[in-house]
Amino acid sequence: MFRAAVRLSVSGARSLTRPQLGRTAPLAQRCYSHGGKLESDEEFDARWVTYFNKADIDAWELRKGMNTLIGYDLVPEPKILEAALRACRRLNDLASAIRILEAVKDKSGPHKKSTHT
């Protein structure tokens, strides 16, 4: 006879039984798009510079763009950062400029001692 222990919670009843050892979950498959065109580095940079150079960019779009850009596994090119910082200046948003500089500092790697005195 099979008995299942049930616990009530805020989200409803949850079963406390564990799956039997003989059963395994199916392996996950990744589906990749084979027809997509890869973007070159120059096109990528130009797209982000154009995004931050929009005359009507607002503070939300600036933060959304920077969050997306920082989420990538890269350190943004100086021309992209320049466009983003100029957008901060147009919006008179010092806090966003500081966040951008801190994010780049964090993504750039460990601190190195300066050779300058």
C-alpha cells in the first residue's frame, strides 16, 4: 500500500514523498537557431551607441539599456560608455553615471596596484 505525506502551505498542498530511485528525469535538450545572422563587434557597438545617443531617451530606457549591456559577458567598449555617460549628462542623472562607472569597475576584474605615485 502506498501512503503519501501531504503538507499544507500558503500556496496549497505539497507532497513530501520522494521519487523512487529507479526512475530518472528525461535529459534537457537545447534548441539552437541555425538560421540566425551573427552580429559583428562593430555592428554591436554601433547599435548600443545609437541606442544611448537617442535624443528622446528617458531615465528608464537608460537604466534598462545599461542593465542589459552589463548582463552580457563583456566589458563595454569606451565609445559605448561615452554615449551612455553623455545620456546621463543630458538627463542630468548623476546617480546613473556613478552606477555605470561602478558596474564597469566591477566587470573589469580585480584591482591592480597603480604604478603611478
